[in-house]
Amino acid sequence: DFQERFPDDRSCYCLIRDRRWPDGFVCPKCGSKDAFLLTSLAYTYACKECRGHTSVTAGTIMHRTKLALRVWFWAAHLMATHSNGISARQLAAQMGIAYSSAWLLEQKLRRSMIDPSRDLLDGVVEIDQTEIPFHDNDAPRSPLKTGKILIIEAVEIRDRTSGKAQKPKPRGSKYLDTLSGRCRLAVIPSNEKPNIHAFIATNIAPGSTLISDGHASIPGLEGYRHDPRVIGNMAAHIPLQWIHRVFALLKRWGLGTYHGFRREHIDVYLNEFVFRYNRRYYRHVSFETILGIAAKHAPASYWDIVGQNNPRKGITMTRQRPRRRKTAEGMREDGTGPYSRGKNPKSSDDGTSR
């Protein structure tokens, strides 16, 4: 069905155009609607007022892409519909593109999975923290538990019958026959009050009821009702059922799909998990949500993603790791061989041949 709906790039272009300009093309430079579609450039409008050219992907997450639009659509479809996600290695093999292209494509799509104008969690919300081990380097035999990432999460509790937000009950009451709603995930540096309160204020609507394990950093935030549950000797998933189920899914997803997280880009991986979990009941149409947000998302270049300066802009870069190359004696760093000191290994110090 996907291939029949998007058989070529033109069908993909029509969807992006409708998502970006639902009321017709508007020039981003002068705001004029008087424009025509060029025949010499693919999917590019020419404004009659300012004479500017605007591509359908200009200013979006697909800005200056060299991949076909159908590749973007197919990758968004795979990332949205796979229950366990898809790694860049697997995407490269399935799409027939280079691994570097697949990695950059997934990184850009992950950054367009979160809508900045999304609604806050409300009603009854479970909140807790957990630790996830991560790889410190890319060595294949390095142990997984080389460090810990502290993650905080909040998940809504909904009524199973109506599917709506659960109504608050008296403190200490049990919430039976419930479902998990939307969730939010974020990395925090520590369990201190400022970090937890900032997460609550950013992701949970005021007036909501917070169910926690009684952590000392949660109380003290005005506008919220706190309902702590002292765990004691019982298992943590008994009083906090849904949040620990989401934690288990997150950890299993990281180990199964990516074989462990890295500290770099951990935020975008959490965004991908939140996007897929919140749309787990209608994955077949969620890829259009990714492309809709991507059409309104600011472009992100490779250098912005890796956090380095672009050498093409005249900025001197310092290499963090020395370049290594293969020689007859094995791997050697640049600048350590005999030629780096200006000596010829076939001649002696006095200039005579050996």
C-alpha cells in the first residue's frame, strides 16, 4: 500500500507541499503568493515579486538533501512502523545506501519526531527515575556497563473503559483497570530538586496528580498534587505499574536494536522511543506525522548533529584523535614514522647509501 501511494518522487513532493503550504505556496522571503513552478529545477518555485527560488525541501529537515524524496519517505515509514525500530546498519542494507547516509538520515528524522507545540501530560501521572548503562567507546569488546545515564520519565494513567485521563482519587488509593497513556523521557544530570522540578514543569500540566515512590526531590513544586507510594520491601512495579513497564521496554529496545546506548545523541533516541510509544496504536499513519513535523522543522546539518565546526566555513578544526593508517609494520599514527622527521630510511645520517 505504501509503494502504491508513493510510487515516485512527485507523489512525495505533493505530500510535502500540502503539509508545508496547505493554503498554497507562500514565499519565505517576501511573503508573496504569486509564484510559478520551474521546469528546469526539480520541485522549485520562483517568486514573481522578489525573483527568489524556493525548493519544497528548503528550510526543512530535508534541506539540501542529495537523496531522493522517496528514500526519505521509505525511511520514515520503516522507522515509524517497526515495533522495535531499525538501526542505521539495517536501514542501509535494506535501502541500498551507504551507512553514513543511513545514519545521518535517521538522526535527522529523530530530530523531527518531537513537535515543540505538543500538549502537556495531565490527569494522574506516574513519575520516577532510572539508570541505563552505556558504552564509553566503540570498541566491540568493551563492557557495556562503563557508565550510567540517569533518565527521568513521566507516563499518564488512563481509564481502560473510556480511554480518557484517570480521575484523581484520595491519597493512597489504588488505580485499578487502567491503561498507560502518553509518556515523556529526558536525561537529567542528578536527582536534585531543580532538575526534577524543571522536567515536571516542562512536561506535566499544572493541577495534575503526581504518583511517585516518595523521592525527596519531588515535593515542593507548587501547582501539583503529590501522591507518594512508599515501596518498602515490595517490588517497584507493583505500586508503579506503568512507568516500570515503560522502563523495561526502553532498556530492552536499547539492548536489542542498538546493542547499548552511547552518551552522544541519547536525547534523540529517547525522542524516537517516546514518538513510537505514544503512537503504538496507529503506526501505519504515524510516518506522515514525522514528515509533517519535518516539513516545519528547522534544518540540521551534519556538523550541527556531531557538534563540530564546519571546516568549509574557514574555522580551523583540531583533530581529537590522531589519524591512523595501515603500514607494513602495522597501524601507525600520522607524524610518528621515519618520513615525518625528514629522514630517508634507506640512507644513513652522513648521506651515504646503506
